[in-house]
Amino acid sequence: MRKNENVFSSAIGGAAAWRRRATSRLVHWSWRWVQRAGAVTAARPGPLRFGRIGEGTRLAFPQGTVFGERWIHLGDYCIIGEQVTLTAGMMPDLDLGPDPVLRLGNGVVLGRGSHVVASAPVVIGDDVYCGPYVYITSDNHSYDDTTTPVGRQWPRTAPVEIGGGSWLGSGCVILPGARLGRNVVVAAGAVVRGEVPDFAVVAGAPARIVRRWNPATGWQPPLRTPAPIPVPEGVTSEQLQAVRHLESPEPIGDQ
């Protein structure tokens, strides 16, 4: 009798485990379907009506806060991660005039949870890559009036420009009035204001230049590691593994 009870309990346990696995698969499959269906593209804009959304550009689902779309122009082949906020104006339903306020060039990548908040013009050049949780804004709170809460005072605004080819590390903040040149690297967590020249690396809060490229002398201070060599076209993963083993041979035992 006891043996039959054990068999019955095992069968019930197996069925419960199967149901849990099936439910898990269904939940994950359903969420992937929702993500695909909720993504925004030029062909499938959903409820969003951008001033322009370029070919190949995709906003992942779920989107963050988005308003003032009429004054937001997105270039071609941009990748906008989940929960990214894109806003033009301080609040919805404002008339911001005839010109775009927020412009993304072609090939821009905005990592998950990033925010771009624009009342004054914000221009992000081609092929700018942003890590997750980057904050770019043309607005800053004022605190001139000590009798009024800071959040109720009219903010200061100044245009922001980020040059093409730049890389913005995770969690960095780009403040009003910042003007970044081409191929600028912003370290994770940096807080940037003012002008940054082409081909510079900035870090810290407030950010300062820690490395810069000079046509005569190259990078100063010099880079600590050699530039990576691109993988030649047509090389297979098996060939790469073989090369890796040649460069890092197995250690030889004591002799």
C-alpha cells in the first residue's frame, strides 16, 4: 500500500512540475510577443506621432514617458531601449513652434532607462552610443527665490549638442549648455557641463578632461593597452578558438 502511495505522490509531483514549467514558458513567450507587438517603428507608431521617425528606427517596449512627439525627430536606424524617456517641452500639450526641439541623428543608441528632456534644443549627432540610465537635459532647476520651493521656480534652459561618434557611459549626466565635440568619451557617472573638444575623454563630477588626442603626439596620456584588432571578414568561431589556444597555450607541468 505504501509503495502505491509513493508512486501516486511522485506522479502528482511530476505533473505539478510540468505545469510550472509550462506556465513559465507561456509567460516568457507571452511577454516576448507583447514586446514585439508594443515596439514602435515608422510602420507601427502605435499612439506616438513623432515629427519624424526614420527608417529602421525602433523604440523597445515598454517605452518610458514620451510627450511633445511633434517636436521630436528621430533619425534612421536608431535603437531606443526599454523605459527610455523622450520629452519636448516641460509638459504635454505645449505649442513649441515650427522647429524640432529634440533631434537624434542616424544610428543613435539610447540604453535602457535613459532620459532625454528638452525644452531648449537638444541635438544628438550620428552614431552616438549611450549606455543605460544616461540623463541628457537642456533644463535645470532654479533656486534664486528663497521664498518659493525650488520645484515651483521657472527653470533655466540652454541648448545641448553632442557630436557624432561619441560614447556616453552608464549613468552619466549631460547638463544644459553642454557642447560635446566628435568622438568624445564620457565616463560612467560623469556630470558634464560646458564645452568638450573633439576626441577627448572626460570623467568625474564635475567632469574634466583626462585624456585627449593630439594629431602630432597621439593620445595623451598614452593609452595603456594596444588597440584591438578587428576580426577579419570570413573568419569562423572555430578558427578564433584555435588562435586563442595558440596565443594562450596550456601550462606545462613541472619538469
